[in-house]
Amino acid sequence: MALSIFKKPYILRRFFPVEGAPDSYSYQDYRVSLNVQPLDTKELMALPEGDRATKRVKAYGENRYGIRPADEDEGIPGDWLYYRGKWYMCEAGNNNDNTPIGQNVSQFVALRTRYPEYMTAAPDESGVSPL
């Protein structure tokens, strides 16, 4: 893929519902190669006033990762990105092949809500597989 010189390896945590246990999730950590950047001034100004103080980043990656935001209908949390020692949840994503190089852009927000400890644990590098 073009422009891979700007990408670095990151951990992406994807959640799956546990059958027979409502509001319970299992997860799998994956190693992905992304270009992660803070939102620029114009992007921050487009956010509602109260949301501007919350840390957000955007990530450029390959469409094959299929980074997904939260699915409220199914009750599944969005994918999480481990960036600089903190988890960020995908709040918006574009998985269309809308560029010649087949990339997507996803926006992540720092976790503000308290989640169970098993969900927010730092990734175990030995158990991470490529996506």
C-alpha cells in the first residue's frame, strides 16, 4: 500500500458479544499499521463546544482492517485503539474505497466512561495477532 512510510504499528481491540450473557463482551487484540494524528484546528472547531476538550485522534489505515464504530443496534462497543498508553474508542469511520490507495479514515475519542477492568487492561503484546 502506498504511503506506508508514515504508518506505525498499533494495537486495535475488537469486541464481540458473549452469547447468553447480555452486556458481556470478549475481545481480540490485533496489530495494525496506522498513521495516527491529532485532529487539526478546523476539525476541532466542527465539534460541539463541550466535546472540544476531550482528546481525539484520527487514524488512516487500509480498508482491510474494517475499523468499526460502536454498533448501538447490536450493543457492541466500537473498536479501540491503544495510543500513547491510553485507549481511544472509534466514534466514526469511513470504510469506503474512496481513494486510489484504498485507505479509510477513522476518528477515535479518549475513553471517558468507566468500563470493566478486563476491557481496559493494557494489551498483552504476546497475544496480539495481525489483522
